[in-house]
Amino acid sequence: MNLPSFRVRRATVDDLKGLSALWQAMNLPVPELEKQLTEFQVAEAEDGQLVGAIALQIAGLQGRLHSEAFKDFTHSDNLRQLLWERIQNIANNHGLTRLWIKDTAPFWDHNGFRAPNDEAFQKLPAIWTEMKLGARTLQLKDENETA
């Protein structure tokens, strides 16, 4: 059986229609996410159709993964892996020290995300106060060295 091939890239304005359909299917706030288009990384099938997306919002030296969406959840772990590899490259290029997510998919735990301790919560950017309940975090670099 041949597995489908996907390409991962940064979202563009041309992706808004496809992203809106993904967001609507996931009951995500479309008008709000349209304003955050530049945060999104997308996965597309060989035919160019969008099949997945996730956003990386950056605040200082930390990043927040949000608004994950998939057209077909049978491919979600494969797509997550591709999107995760891209997110890691972006995080590295920006010198990020920590990532945050509220997603509960086992994939994120398998990739090192854990419930934050009090010390990690002290470093949570103020603009992400909604992350205090149910957040998972991954330290990428020693935050003291970077400071």
C-alpha cells in the first residue's frame, strides 16, 4: 500500500479558503484565525489540497502551538510529525527556549511535552494566561543561558 505524500510549508493568503474550511470543521474561530495567518504552517496533499495545519505564535523567546486542524484524522500523526519537524526548525531559527501547547494528543507527550511545574509557569508570557489550565510545555534550550 502506498502512503500519501505530503508537503509542509508556511501558509499564504492563497490558503485562506482551505484553512477556513479546516478551521470550520474543527469549530475554531475563523475570523480570529484569519488575522493570525502568518503563524500557520500547512500540510498539503500532492494535489495541493490542504490536509492539516498548526500555528506557532511567538512571544519573546517562547512559542505557543495552537489551532491544530486536520481534514482526515487517519493521517493526523503523520501530518503532526511533518508539521512538528517544521516547527522545530522555526523554533531553532528564532532561538526559542520553550514551547507551549494545550493539545492532549499523545503525539505531543511522545515528543517531550509535559505538564509545567511552577518554575515553568513563572516564565509563561503574560499574553498566554489562558494556557495556565491544561498546558503542556517543552523546554528547548536552557533559558538561563539565553537570558
